[in-house]
Amino acid sequence: MAMLTLIAEPFPDWEAQVHAAAARDLAKAVAATAPRSCSARYLVARGSEKPAFDSPVIRVEHLPMRAAMLPYVWQSGTTARPLDGEFVHALTPMLPLRSRGEDDGSQTSVTIPHSLAWEAPALLGSAQARLFRAFTRRAVKLADVLLTPTHATARVLQRQYGEHLPVQVLPLAPPSEYLAGDDDAARREALALPERYALTTAMPGEFGRLEWLFDALRTDPSLPALVVLDGLDPRAPAKEHRDENGATEIAVPDELRDRVAVVRPRELADIGAVLSGASLLLQPQTYSGTGYTVLGALSAGVPVLHADQDATAELVLDAGVAAEASGPFAAEYSRLFRDAEALAQLSVLACDRGRSYSWRSAAWQLWETHANL
């Protein structure tokens, strides 16, 4: 009887909470698609809450350490010994690995969710970028198979570790909290969102390019309100102002204060409500994380205007529009809101594209990957 063990504790970066939610969805799908006589195990850190799964095929167990200790102790191969002989998967590169013989029955698959540690390490901070690269190097050396959510991320790994590095693409899906819910209208009202708005997760600066959107608003007074969803993108060591809670504030120009709303979600389900109410998702960033926000937007039928960043463009395909410079980006932004028919057509394409991403498909591919090892 084969058991697939899922490491539920993610790499401790800005996406950790979302990766944890995604791991729960993947676990449900892995249990639902388990071949006959196969099962799944879901490992959480000591002190973490155990999720309740309906399926009898999956069981939840606590690791002997707390989450804060895992990034340190899992850099040592000795902690991987209890997983010998098992099938193991992690949605981030943080997992225990060690050198093993070829006949011990172990199989380890590792998802490298993004390429920021190489393409924009300043966004992670030097310590976190080094740690991410260190875990990835161990995975390159010791894991049986590397997985990425996009071909773009796979190409970055191959540039770093050799063009013949075997990498498989495993498309992910938005966590269930990022999907539309029955109480979305109430959540949007509680967040004081306007009735019609464009949405962005962009941050100020050379990587986030939020300034592109401010420039577009100045150029076209007819554009609807802009909602900036704060906290979903990484931020370089802050030069911004901080509020009374120590969180960085996004400075909105005085002349745009009545047209721009900066919103920090209270919980993950708020993100799904904000996404489902948007008319357009704006992604001028030079980088991409795992892409959960884009996937959530597509699932809600929200098209994406992006800066043709490779991973984002791959996720979106024909469900959006690309513009690589500030001027053309502003022009497309205005065009889409002037041309209701074009925006509606893109919304249909976004719905179609969104249906191509599902945790069930990811789980099937994960089982197949381990069956082929």
C-alpha cells in the first residue's frame, strides 16, 4: 500500500499562509484521486492546528518540532531519516532531504514555486533569498523530481543548475479561499470597496511599478476606482511609512486619494471576495510569485492586464493583455474600460482559462509522477 506524505509547513516567506491553504486543497485532491490501496499523510508542525479532512484515505500527523524551527533543522539531512522509504511531496522547497540508496523505496518530489530568489532577491531580503536558494540546491541534488508551476520558472532553474536539469511542470490552482463565496458582497462592504473597480497587488518601486497605475489614473479621469490589495506581494526592505501596527503604508498621491483604495485583507477569504468583485486585474510587476492571485482572478472570470512577465503571461495566455512599458500599459488600461465588449470577451476567456487549473488535476499528475519514478 503506497502512501503519499505531504509536507504542509511551507517555506517561511510572504506566501507562507497561502501555500498552507493550497496544501490543504492539494491534500483533499490527493485523497480523492488516490489509486486503489493508496493513501495520504499530511504533516503539520507541532503546535499547528490539525485540519479536519472528510476522507478516510488521509490522516494528519504532527511533526516533533514547531514551524519556526523547521527551516533550521531541515537543512540537515539527519532529520530526513524518519521519511525513509516513503513517497514525499512539498509545495515549497522546504523539506527534509538526505542522500539515500537507490533501493530504499523513497521518492521525493519538490515544487519550486517561483524564481524570485534568483531574479529579484532584493524583494525577499538577502537572508530569505539565500535560504530559498539553499533549500533549492538540496532539492536539485537529492530530490527525485523537481516540479514547477510554469515553464518560465523551470527555465530559470535550468539556467541556474544546468540546461539538462530535469524539471516537470505541475500547474497549480487557486486555494479555495481565493474563490468566490456566498458572503462576498458582505465582505466587500465590510472592506468599504467601491461598486466597480480595477484591482492590483502591485507595490511601489522598480519591481512593483504601482506608479504605472497612478500615472494611468492621472491621464484618464474616467477610469474607475483602483483597489490596491496590500500584503499579497513581497516587498523590499521598506522605505515606506509605517502605520501604528508597524506595517508599511502605501503612499497614495494626494490628487488620487478619492480614486485609490488600499485594502489589507483580514483573512484569506477576503481575497476571494475582492477578486470576484473586480472588473480587471492589473499586474505591472517585473516578477511573479507562485501566481495564486492570477489563478484566483481567472477562476472568477477576471481578465488580467500584465507587463508580459514570463510566468504571468504563461498563466494568463489569451485571458488578458500584455503591455511592457508604462505608456502602452496605461493605454490598454483605458481601452479596456472604454470598450465594454472587449472587456466582456476577455472575461469569458478568463473563465475558460480558469477552468484549466484545478487541484484534482494537480493531484492526478502528482500520483502519476510518483508512479513513474
